[in-house]
Amino acid sequence: MSGHSKWHNIKIKKQKVDAKKGQAFTKITREIMMAAKEGGEDPDSNLRLRLAIQKAREVNMPKDSITRAIAKGVGKDKSDSELEEIIYEGYAPNGVALLIQVVTDNKNRTVSMLRNVLSKHGGALGESGCVRWMFNQCGSLIYSRDKIDEEELFLASVEAGADDVKVEGDTVEVITATSNLQKVKDALEALNYHPEQMQITMMPKTVVPLETKETAEKVLKLIEALEELEDVAYVYPNFDIPEEIMQKLN
């Protein structure tokens, strides 16, 4: 199996207990600003903003900080440099495709940092369009398997219009069109199923299998290093790790 839930499970297992809250606040603040800039300041009509605010609350970001980020996004507060959202494309070891979504006020700085990390870990930046065709934008809802009835969740998801339901390790991922994401979430919440994560993501159309522990570790270390960069919001890979290799990574 592959998709966003695979990377979600790996990050849970490899998560650092000393994760920097300050950096998390910076990234989420930028996400709120870009969401507001793109779709307006009303979270009721702006799904991306609603998701970003939800993420901010999960890390206990102060309400005033959320409000200021929204104001900056819609241009009411011009105290900071202008931010720009860009998706860079590249490759990890073993031909794994990467979409790297960044929010930056200095493209030259960001590209330099990306090239440095990619080069250090055996990857490379690619030209615009080189891998983006390998991904589709979609909505993703992730649930813990031990908190749901899989058959009931599957039937309810399909009835609500979800495109796919994937079981991956300890989680179940419901995949749907972004326009249908809230409807599917509401239908499942009516059954008292609450997602661990709700996100608009980029799902790979095809995947590259990582069939050795060494290769898997190289790719994971690269993605982790990219995600530690302050300018990087998300990294979307198209790898798949077989279960027998996943067990060796634990």
C-alpha cells in the first residue's frame, strides 16, 4: 500500500520528542497566511484556512497569533515581507519523485537550502513539470484502526462519495476529492468517527518501491531533512515501502 498514510505512520514512529514548537508555529502561521491569501479570511467558506486553523489549535497556538496570521494573509497587516508559495520538483534516491511545497520571502535562499539538502542526501532538484504530473490533489482523512469499525467506515465513506479507503499499518485513510472532503468528514463524524488528521494533499498516481532497508532509510532521511527546513511546508513523495521492510525500520 502507499499514499499519505504510509508517510504519516513513518513520521509517528520516527517523531522527535524534542520537536521545536517555535518552528511548528512558524510553519503553521505561514500556512494560515497563504490559505487566507488564496481563499479569503472566512474559514466557513475557505476549507484550506479551516484546516490550517485546526492544525494551529492542535499545537496550542494562541488565538491572537491565528488572527494576526489571517490579517497578514488578506493584506490587512503588512508588517512582514511578502510571502510566496512555490512547489519545487525533484528526486530522492532510487528515482523517488518529490513535490516540495515551500512558503518563502526569499526564493534564492530557499532554492540554495533545497539544493544543499538534496545533494547531501543523494537527491536533486528537477525542472518545473518533471514530476508534478505523477500526483493528483485530493482530500485525506486518517483514522486509527483501533477506534473504528473498518467495514462500517468503508461503507459510510463510499456512500458519502469518497474515492478510496486504504488500510495502512495502524491507520485507515479515506481519500476523496477536495470539494467533497468536508461532506465525507461530516458523514463519518455522524457515526462518531473523528479523524486524527484531515488534509488537502498530493497523492501519487504511481509509486516507486523501496525494497531494501538501506534505500528506505536514505529516502526517509532526505525527506526528514527537507521537512526540517523552515521554508518547507510539505514534502510529497511517491515511494512505497513493503511491509517486511517497514518492520525492519521499527
